[in-house]
Amino acid sequence: MGVDLDETDVVHLRLLKVGLARPGDADPVAAVRRLGAVQSQDYEPAIWSLGQRVPGLRAADAERCFDDGGLVRTHVLRPTWHFAAPEDIRWLLALTAPRVHQLNAYYYRRGGLDSATLAAVRTVLERTLGDGEPRTRKQVFAALAAAGAPAEGLAGHYALIHAELEGVVCSGPRIGRQQSYQLLEARVPPAPAAEAALAADPDAARAELVQRFFASHGPATALDLRFWASLTVADVRRGLEAVGDRLASAVVGGRTFWFEPPADHYRAPSPTVHLLQAYDEYVVGHADSKDLILPAQGEEPDYDLWGRRRRFNGVVVLDGRVAGDWRRKIVRDRVLIEVQALRPFDGAAADALHAAADEHGRFLGDLAAEVTVAPI
């Protein structure tokens, strides 16, 4: 079904579909399932991404959900951590892990991680974590070192990634503020029948992932999905052939965008500001069409969405477009939010920025938010 959209329509519909314009997910698990997975290499910022999609969610509640096993955190989709729902993790791994292994192959070779070495690592991990209890990263590396297995540097890091992609281990609950590891089988119960069937049926799994991605990240291009899930062009094409009748499409600027038709075309009132973590799905879910969320031409045409991190590791989005960077510092009962702005924030835009900061303060436990703004 073809639809007429322009670039502004794409931006606003994407804000709605990705869960920012009108948050409505019931809980963190519902948000993650709807999105397919949520990038989470930076744990606390990733928790904030969930908070922006679940009305009233507080950081402590989201962290408790993860620690209690409501979410799985592991390497899947791409060579980085993601949150996934427990019922989805096995079919997501079955579908995407082979491609992620291919992307990691150079680093496996550099680390000397041949099949015998990786088998030895797996044996140590299964023995160390076999009682079902989580162990800190330090404890896991100590066990690997004691057995003469890779336990530091590039080799140790990628040995654990390989074990995650193979479904041997995943992140366990935090121990204090430390990351832990746990056997996947100990942390994640068997999947319901429908999801278990997906793990054994790559065609069905591919169709499910394609449907979820375009329903939650659309309007997006086939190349956006290819990068997001490490799929091949052929994989994406086959997935679209399977679910295309459930999706709408629009050609904008010579590119075809796919999406699930919305029940309505709600747009957040202008101006609206979102303080996004650097790896929010609104940012990382659109590698091919990221130009649509960059500042309007003339504001900052050379702005680099991926490479400008420096000390500021958040993205300020105004009415769907990047308007600057931000970082935070928590001081007792306050959160100090420092913004580097691409454009002036005055009048209604300043009010919208302060409203976004106040929401972040509430998420952190009803902290007062103080905002300072300076030009980039």
C-alpha cells in the first residue's frame, strides 16, 4: 500500500512509532518486545530509554525489572549488548548470531580464538556458572585465567561475546553496581511454544523481526533494517516479501520507507524536546536514513551524529531533529543537565527543554533538574 509522505511526515511518524511522541508501553518488557530489542551497552542510559516509553516508570523500577529477570541483556542483533525479552532471546540469537559472528571474525582471529580455544572457554564458563548463580565479570575472568583460557584484553572480551552469541551466558543481575554473568539457561526460562517455534524456523523468525522493526521503527528503509539486525539484503527482501501486505510504504527523496499504518497521525505539540541517550533506538535504528533527524540545513550542516560524542554522550532532539548534545551529573537531590546547543533555546523551546529535564529528574527518583545551555 503506497502512501504520500514528505520528510517531515516521516520524522513525526517515526517519533510516534518508536514510542517517544506518545509513550504508552505498559512496562519495560512490553517496550522491549514491541521494539524487538533495545541497545544497552551503556546500562543506565538504556534504562532511561525505557523510562521515556513507559509512563510513570522510575529508574529503580526498571532496574528491579532487569535484576529480577524481566529482561535479558546480551550480545544479539549487532556486536553490542541489547535488552531483549526472555521469550524472544533464543530465536533472536538463532536468527542473528551467525551474521554477528561473521562481523566479529577479524577480532576472533586477532585474539587467537580458534574453535579449540572457544570450546575451552565454554567449558570453563559452564563449570564456573553451573550452579546457576551469577558471578561478577572479575570473578569470571579469574576463573578463565586459572584455567589458562583467554581472560583479558581483546581475546577475553571477544571470548565472552562469542559465548553470549552461542547462548551459553548472558548478563545476570547486578551485584552491587557491578555487571555479572549467568548461564542463559539458568536466567531465562523456556520460551512459550510460539516463540520456541521461531528459533527452529528461520523464515518465520525473519518475518517476525521484519514486522516488529518496521512497526516500531518505521518509517524506515530496508537498509536501516539491514544495519540494525546485521541481516543481508536478501534476508530483508525475503522478510518484506513475507510481511509486505501488512505494511505501508512511501517513496521519499528517492528512498522507499516501510511502516505499519498508524491508527492515527498524532503529532506531539511543537516545540517538544526529548533528551535521548546516545544509543536510543530513535538514533541507532536508522543508520541509512539518519539524515532525516539531523539539524535542518543551515543550522549545523557538518554535525556528525555518530562521531561527535566527546564529553557529551546524549542527544537533544527538538521536534524530531537533533538540536544539540547533553550530559548529566547527579548531586545529592539534584540532577544537573548541561546542554551544548546547535540553536538558541528560548521562549517555548526553553520551556520544552526544561520540561524534558524535569521528566528525567522524576525518572531518577524525583530529583530537581537544573539546566544550563551553551552553544556548541
